[in-house]
Amino acid sequence: MSRLSKRLALLAFAALTAPVSAQTDIHGTWTAEIHQGRVFLQVRTTPPPDWNRSGNWNGDWNMGQSVPVDELSGLPANDERLTASSVKFDLRREAGTIAMEGSFREGRGAGLFTFAPREAYRNEMRSLGYGEDLQLWRRFQLAIHDVGPKYIRDLKTEGFDKLTLDQIQRAKTHGVTSEYIKGIKAEGFRSASLENLVRTRDHGVTPEYIKAMKAEGYTGTTLDEFVRTRDHGVTQAYIQGMKQAGFGSATVDDLVRAKDHGVTPEFVQEIRALGLTLSSLDQFVRLRDHGVRADFVKELKSSGYDKLGAEELIRLRDHGVTALYIRDLGAQGIKNVPLDDLVRMKDHGVSADYVADMKELGLKDLTLSQLVRLRDHGITPGFVNHARARGFKTTDPEELVRLKNGGLWKDR
């Protein structure tokens, strides 16, 4: 650790452990990272003892936010690789100024801050109806969240009046700007509550998203409908892709369900390219849910099963009949097995290894039904060897079943 870093660490420790009971000033530490014209800034300090009225909080308070670099007076505007051993810059808000000093290396910085309140702020807030005594800590929080007369007046202009400071701070923190409100209203949602706007903003429903969805024919009567489609990943690009795939008349519910189940335009195209003729979204959803993928179909085709329908593919996938299983059986001479028999053999545990073991014991040319019957009755290589050790040399499947049922296996 460099000498400067050690000094900053000691200063940070001192700042965080200094007594704050009098609350005559607020100070702490900061870290920052510059990227693409913005600064991700995090500040950390110790709140006053009476800040957490529930009594369950006894740690430090920290807050992170992303701000345009030009809002930080003293930082160069276009230097993502900023390196400086001594830097001073300010974040100026209506409630006061957060003055920072420290160092940067390759665009990442750390140091100490102090908060200087602006005294006129309290009178300005009082004139807007917020007459409670704004203690220093509360003003610091409002400064961090950039809550002041300008934002309050903007909200009032848009019809949001008689709000608590907590409501205003929540809206500001969640990015509900006057521009956002105007944009949502312009899309027809003029009566949305502030809390509803906070929710839509949190879920990524922007005026641009609503406009794009409307352009595809999905008008939506409530913001909640757009929240739902946004949450489920139904975007304009997805809708356009599904339209090109032949699902231009799909409803919002259809698209939400398809997207949730992983049915993409690419999946539809891959399945159709294999010669499967499916017409409804539900059929593609069903294939996807049962794990039928293009590779699975291709491998079955290469194993000789090239004329299977969707339901047959689902049945094979559900029962664990893979191309590898089929090829392994073929290596034992069991080829061109009907679909029903493949499923039955797999369900009853007849594997290629089992067939090979039986052959080694002289049980050759067994029919599929005989193999299933032997496996069902627990005729394993171990049992056959046990029977032979007791003088039973038979290779007759029915005789082996009778011996097993007669309790020979227990006679050991």
C-alpha cells in the first residue's frame, strides 16, 4: 500500500469513528469510478444516534449513485483514466455542498468528504409547505438525493402536490423526473399516481418502451400491463421476431407465456428447419417445456428416426430415449425398434449393457419382450451365475424367471 493510501485509510477511520452526538458537522469517506461521462459515487458516514428510531440500526450509512461528471465541479470532463494524487471537487445541491478531497488512479478514486449546508434551503422549503425543522442530517440526506425546491415545484406542476418529503425523496431516488412524468402522460396515462410511476420506472417501463409496444399493436390499458410485458422480456424486437415467425396475431398473454418458456424466434426457426410442422405457439411451448431441442431431433434423425412428429419426440424425451441409447442398442444387434418398444425397454431398464451381459452368459437372440420380462423379474448376471453355481445351467428365460420366483436367490 502506498504512503498516500495508508494516510487516506487512517483519515477515513478517524472520520468514521469520530463522535457525532452533537451533529455539528457531517463528514465521512467517498469512493468513485469514472465511466463514459458518469461517475459512480459512493459516500459513507456515521448517522446521528437518534437517526434510526426503530433502534435496530447501529452501523454506518452509505449511499451510491451515478451522476454526470459535469455535476462534480473540479473533476475534468473527459478523463476516464484520471490519475492525481491530490484532487478536490464538489457536488453542489440545493440543500448544500458535499466537498470531497482525495486521489484518483486510472479513473478510480477515494478520499474524505464534508457537508456544508446552504442556510437559505430551510426557508425555501418552508415556503413550499415543509415547515418541519430540517436538522443537519436530514438536509444531508436530501442533498445526497438531490431533493429541493426545484424538484418539488416540478412535481407540483405535473399535478403531484401535498406530498411528504419521504414520498418526494423516494420518487427522486427512483428516477421519476419531470421529463419521465411528461413522457408517460403523453402516452395516455395522465392519471397515474406517483407511486405507480415509481413502480413503472423501477421495472424499466419508459415512454419509449410504451411507444414501441403501441407501434406493434399492443396498446395496453394500464401501466401494470406494460410492467408485466417488460418484466417478462417481451420487447419490440421480440414481437417483431415472432411476427416474422408467423405469429402476428398472438395476444400479449400468448407472448408472455412463450417468452417465459424460452420460445424465441430462433427456436421456432430451428424447429421448423427440421421439417416439423407446428402451427400454434402452444405446440412450441410444449416442445420447449419437455426439453426437445434441435440437437435432440437431429441426433434422432441420424439414428434412423427421421419421421417423428412433435408428440412422438416429446414422448421419447420424457422417457429418456436418446440417440445414444438407440445407437448402443444397435451395437448389440437390436435395430429398427418401433417407438413403443423403445419406450418400453427404457422404462423397464433394458440397457445395451444388460443385453451384452446376457449374451455373455449364453442368453442370445432374446426377443424384446423376453428382455423386458427378465429385467422386470430381476434376472441379473449375478442371479444367473448364482443359479449356475447351484447346478442350474438353463438358458431358458422362463425357467430363470421360475427359479427366481421360487426363491432360489434367497438360498445363498
